[in-house]
Amino acid sequence: MNEDAAVSVEIPRAVGVDQRSRYNTMRLVMAAIFVISALVAAMTLPGDTAGGWGMFLTTLLFLQGITQFGVAFTAIMRLSGGFWARPLFRLAEVTTLVFMPISFVGILLVYFGARHQLFFWIDPAPGEHLSAWLGEGKLLFRALASQVVFYVVAFLYVRISLRPDIDQRAVAEATGLRRMVLALFGGAGGTADPEALTHRLYFWSVPVLIIAGLANTLISLDFAMMLWPHYHSTVFTMYYMIGCMFGGTALLLLLAGLQRRYINIDTVFSTRQIKNLGIIFTGFMCLWLYFFWAQFFVTWFGNLPNELRPLNAQMEGHYGPVFWTSVACLFMLPLAFLIFARVKRSLVLASMVALLICTGVWLNRYLMVLPAQWEAHVPFSTVGGAAGTIALVSGFLLLLLLAFDAFPMLSRWEVERIAPEKRASWHSSH
């Protein structure tokens, strides 16, 4: 892009989609994929004992973690003064909220449909000692309670952010799903003081991050670490959450590219946002490697059989190639690409890196789940597992597409607080 050219700094309304024909086609395609894959999964998953439920849980954990980072991303950026990220705030917040129904339904399906397959401690050997932490009712309570608390807090936090962008014009023009969404979030927000709103969001960002961390801690303990007999690691939950943050940032870039296809946000989403997300990729790439090494080295040095077994199963034998592919996607390949400044200035090239990262995080979750119960599983080798995975992904994308047309998809009041010359500099190629 020629930075000497005149650059528009007009802020779009971003209420409703602009490319209606393209949007309707994509929405119809996603709906068809979801319905077909969900029906196939409903017919094949209940009797699947060859790893299909493990695939389903893998994808559920993957999507749950990276979407829940959306609201945490906005909290981190508000606390750190990341003004450049304000055009991404609403997309990140909506990404978190739309996955809420899938999260609850997915947990219930795993619990009622596959708990005896996945959790060794539900049917223990005679005389085996189990921790007081374990219990069928306790598992379900912790999972549902953590998600309820997280999503309630996330909803209230997003409501504070969203209401100033719901004006009388938006309410008057709203129909169907958009009318329901605007009513759910309290209708027109009036003329609240932007400075007071900023301070209020700043204050609530800390509790949001704490609750997001606690929710993912419980999920990682119950649905990943506790799949292995007598496996304990004090680093595991942080290792899990760094993967959520890494993949969540990559997902945000991919979804921003998707959003641009249907909503005109080019005046506020450009080179600066792509470049800074690329820089964050580099930071999380190094942080992920650090936490992997922290977990691996302590376990290897301790040399306790119950703690070595999960790592050996993931890194050696049948799952060895999957492990090294995940390392390549999460560290080696991003490092090789992100060295070049051009990659961090191009949405297409940066999106390719983001797709690699998301693939790596999915494989990382796969290695946390499948080797615990299946010694030689092959990804997508069962119809139920493949259909369940496709249903989760397509269901999430369908809900997100519906949200594009229902929510004001830009935190306009926050972007307006940035000087026009600052916004114009976002389009610089440097």
C-alpha cells in the first residue's frame, strides 16, 4: 500500500453485513455442512469405540479454549493500552459469546455419551485408590459451574462494551435476530461518558482474566490431565492456557479476514493490526516452547513412571510423527516465516501462519486426549470422529456468521477516541 496516498479514516458503522449476496451464500453453505455433519455424528458417534469421542473432545477443547481467549484478549489490550487492537475488540468478544451454547452442549454430550470411554477412574480396578477430587457428579458440576460463571461474567463485560454502540437508529432498524440481540444487551445505550466507560472496563478486566484462567484451569485438569492414571503436573494448566492464548490470537486474525469479506472495515483494520498480531505470534511462540520445556524437563528429570508415561506416549512410537508435526506448526514453521517483515504486513501470508498455529494447537489437544485411551489412533479414521469435528467447527462458524449480521461488529465508541492521524498511520506499510 502506498502510504503517500490519501487514506480514509472514516469509521464504519459495522451494523449488519455489507456484502449481502456473498454472506447469504456462505451462511447457507455452513448451515448445510452443520446439519449434515451433525446428523451423521448423531447416528455414528454413540456406538463409536475406536476414538471418535476422543476426536470430538479434542475439537471441543480446542475451540472452547481459543474462543474463550477472545474476551481475555480485549481485557489484556485494555489493561496494557493496546489502542491498535480496538478495531478487533468486538470481533473478539462476539467470538467468545457465540461459542457458549456449543460449549455447554459439547460438555453434556461428552459426559453422557462417553465418560466411561474417556475417564479411566469412572470404572476403576478393584481396590484402586482414587483421589477425592474424582467423581462423576463432581466432574459434571465443576465443568458446568466453571462455564456458567465464565460466560455470565463475559456477557456482563461485553454488555458494558456493547451498549454505547447501540443507538436509536440501530434499534429502529433492527429486525429478527438483530432485534433480539439488541434487546438482550439492554437496547440503546444512551450518551454515557466514554471516559467513565473506559475506566469501568479497565476495572472489570482484571476479574475477567482471573475467571477465564480459573475456568480453563478446571477444564484442563478434568478433561486433559485426569485422563491419565496418577498423572500430576503443576505446569500443565499453564501449558494448556498458553496454547489457548496462542491459538486464540491466531483465530482472531483468521476471523478478521473472514469479517472483511462481509463487513467493510478496511478503514480501521489494516497493516498495523496485522503486523502487531504477527509480533504477538512471535511472543506466544516462544512462550509456548518455554512452557513445553518446563513441563518436559521437570518430568524427565523426576523420572516417575506415572508422569513419564503421558509424555512418552505423545512423543514416541505411533504418536511421535503427530507430536513433531505439532511442534513444527507451533514453533519451527512460524519462526521461519515470521522472521520476514513481509509476512507480518500481508493478511494472506499472516493468515497462513495463523492457520499453521491453529493446526498445531489442535494437534496438541489431540495428543492430550487420544493416547490416554487409544494406543494407535489415526486422526479422522472414524466417521463419527470426523463428523463430530466438522459439526463443531461448522456450528461455530455458522453462529459467528449469524452474529456478524446481528451485532454491531465494531467497538465504534472506542475507535472514535483514537485521533484520526493515528488511525491513518495504521495503513502505513512500515
